[in-house]
Amino acid sequence: MIASGSDPLPASDDYLRQVMAEIDEEVRRRRGEIPLQLERELDELFLEHAPVSARAGDLKDALALVDRAAFIDPVVPVTSERPAGTAIKKGLRSLSLWYMGWVTHQVSQFGAAASRALHAVDAQLEDLQARVPPASPTFVLDPETGDAWWSVRAVDALLGARGRVLHVACGDGWLVRRLSAAGVDAYGVDPRPDMAVDAELEGADLRQEEPLEHLRAVGRASLGGLVVSGIVEAMEPARRDELVRRAADRLGARGVLVVHSLSPEAWFANDAPVEADLSTGRPLRPRTWAHLLATWAVEVSEGPGGADYAVVARRAPT
């Protein structure tokens, strides 16, 4: 029998494992007191209604349940509280055992084969987990300010945007406020905690969210403009590719995408930010953005000294 509670325990994983071990030990100690049929019914109810996370989310625990359920016992219980009930049940079991045994043997073989396949999948998943490094957090470079050279180009490109304009990694909302002052319906998201608290008190629409998670939740073609700054340099290729795909999908007709990035030369310089050593990504060269946005009208502007650049991409009218 599998024991579980309906309310989550406000405890650490170690404490939860200790409690579950004590419950399992109590179940083993009292196993003889519980009818086998009732125990199986309780197991089935637990598997039907309780998620795997109720047992710490361990796939091996779920596979152990599969292993125990793979064998089907054709020898049904014959105990009965009625007179002659046991004798009648024994007779029926003897008459049908040859047939039920043949069927249950094949079903048990199938269950065992399925269990072996699931164990093979579990082993491959463990090997894959060991080989693939975990995703790094979203690194955000030092926030820009309203004096950033590329902010003028961004505001000019986004004037008259058809829809809301989102600034990803907005920091304290300096560009959102500047866009709002120019009459643009702008808002921002930033993954860093407490970054936008003061700006929110001033009335700016800023939110603490992961950039990709927010873009996944945004409706298709619902944005008029998107500004990305401070995060594309350190992104892994897969996450950066998803960012480009989401941007293209979330921007509507005549949408504008503005990307600010350090140049590869600045990323590998001695005075580069520490994220250059901590992340697995690296900045793209400006012409690579023109390749990624091949169907867009792309303009690239280099910053002073060539340390950074800004990309302004406009969706071509259809």
C-alpha cells in the first residue's frame, strides 16, 4: 500500500524523505493486517489521483510501482464469511485457473517488457542529464541609462508603433519612461528581483519576469515593438534562437525590433564584464543579425569606439 497525505508538508526534502520512510516502514510492519485486495485498491486510487510529485517527483519511485504492478496473480483469494463460501470459491478458482493463468501470463509478460523499456528510457534520461549542463541563468549586463547613445535611435524607430512596445531587461525602466514621454505605449520586464520596485511606484508598467517566459505568454502579433538589451550577449544559442523566433511571432505588421549588444571584440577584451567568463554564450557579429532576420529591413549602427552596436529591424509590409 502507498501512503500519502493530501496537504503539502512545509518541510525540507530531507525531512519529507524521513517521514515517507517512516510511513513505508509502518506499512511493511502492518502489511499482514491489511487484506491484499484492499491494499491493491488503495494503490490504484493513489496512482489515479496523486501526481508523481507527491512522492518527491522521483521517476524511480514511479517505475517501482510499475514493476510491482507488472505481475498479475491469477490465484484469486477464496476467503468468505458466508457458509460454504470458501468451498464454492475454491471450486470456481480450480475450474477457471487454467484459463485465467494462460491470460494473466501473457499480460504479465507484456507488463514486464513495458517495465524494461521504461527502465531503459530512465537510464538514457539519466545519462542525458549527466551530459547536458544545466541552463545558465539570464545574465543581464550593467543597466544602461537615458544617456545611452542608442536610446535616441530606439525612440525614433518606435514612434508611431502599432501596439504596445516591450523593453526586455528594462532595468529601472529608463527607456520605458522615455518612450512613454514620447507618446509610445511602453512597458518593461526584467528578471532581476527588486529592480523595478521604485519605478513601479512612479507609475511605470514594469514587471519582474523572465524574458523568454513573458514572450511565450504574449499573444501572437500583439506587440508593435520590442527592445532587447543586456541579455543577448550571454545567451546560449538555443535560447537566443528562441528569442528571435518569439520576437518575429509576437511582433505585428510593421513591427520594429531593436537589439543592443556588445561587440565580440568588447566581449573578449580584458575589461569585459564578468558574464563573459561565466556564461556559455557570446555576442553575435552585427551582420549575423541581418542573416537571422533575412526577411526584415535591418539597419546596424555602431557605438563609439565600436564597443557595441544597435540593430533596428523593421518587418516588411505584406
